[in-house]
Amino acid sequence: MKLSFTAAVLALVAAPALAQDAPTGDVAAGEKVFAKCQTCHVIANEAGEVLAGKNSKTGPNLYGLPGRALGTYPEFKYGESIVALGAGGAVWNEADFVAYVADPVKFLKEKSGDKAAKSKMSFKLPKEEDAKNVWAFIASLSPAAGAAPATE
């Protein structure tokens, strides 16, 4: 009986930590909102198969975004501010994605502490629910965080 109680307590303690990693948005709703993002972004796997978007290259490929270091997709020339954050160890997670797409410049300034930080992304997705849904959609098409290929 003691073991069962201990296991139950551990499960309750671990549940919030595991839930933080799971996207909180709606994948189907995110697919619809992603139509706004596909003007600049694509989600294409390692084989080059386009999973979402129109194969646009204005912005970086969003495949494998969850868990990827900021500013590191190899085929895209990022601004200095986002590259510096990635070099410092920052990786994409839902909270940072939601904050970034709401206001990219504000996010970079706050996250880096650099009041002169700039972003190449001018588009804003200010509704938190929309941003969470897009994150869920991107995550649904990406390999699990940590399982992304080293080239990402």
C-alpha cells in the first residue's frame, strides 16, 4: 500500500511538469490560423516534403521548431538579436513562441535585455489563443523536441 501511495504522489507532482511540454492549443484551429503564416513560412520535413504552407522562403522553415535553439535554422539569415539568444541557449517553447509572435521586437528586447534589439519579422499575431493554436499545429507536424535532426 505504501508503494501505491508513493507512486500516486509522484504522478501528481510530475503531471504539471509534463503538461508544460505539451502544447495547449487546438491543432485544427492552428492549421486555419497558419494560413496567415504561410505567406512567409513553410513546414517541410528533412526530405523536403511540404507538410504545410506554400514552400515560401521569406521566413525560416518551422519544421522541428519546438526545442530548436532560436535563430538556428541553417538555411535562413536571421537578425543578430535572435541569433544571440539562441547562442545563449534559448530554445523555442510554447510560452516564448506566443510572446514572440505577439510582438517580435518587444520579445527580443525583453528576452535579451537589449533595448536596440530588432527583428526581421514584422508580422504580429496578437491573440494568445491563435498563437497557442499555431504552436500546437507546428508541434503536431514536427518531431518530438530533442528528437529533431542535428541539422535543424
